[in-house]
Amino acid sequence: MKALIILACEGRIDEDFRFCSGVNNVILDLETISHTENFKSLVVYLDKVPKLFDGACCVNNIITNAVHKIYELNYLTEVKYKYICNFYQFHARCGMILKVEPK
């Protein structure tokens, strides 16, 4: 599957003061893991829970659970998972988005 899982924020502006203009981070390239044992279960999960193949997910709890599921299945390193957690803390007020984009 030639697609990327992307964690993004919408950006944030309050009273004409820009805190963030929006950020996109690729957290997983599905093509690179298509041969692995847990690939099918991850794709099923991403289709059923955050429903990423129907459109972007903007619900914080679902995004957090999906990222943790990706980490649990060993598709994220400990370091990358920590980066994602830090990103989430910095940008949670911007409005988080988890989405799939074709390559």
C-alpha cells in the first residue's frame, strides 16, 4: 500500500497572534511495512477505529489510541514515539489531525 500516515495540527491563531501555522509529520510509511506480520491487523484497525481510509480523524482520544497502537505493534521506535508525544503536547491546542495520504 503506497500511503503515508500523517500526524498534523491545524495551526493556531488567537486575536491575530500566530502561535503555529500548521505542521505535518509523516509517522509511518505503510509501503515499508506491507511485508510484516502485523500489517493487515494495523490496516484493519486504522480502517475500523479512526476510519482513516474514509477521511482524516480529528478526535484527540482516537488519535492518541491509534498512535499508541502503531507503537504497540513495533512500527515506531521509542525515540519517534517520544517525539510524537512531545509534538502532541506542543500542538494539542492547535487541533490534531491523523490522516492517510497516498504517496
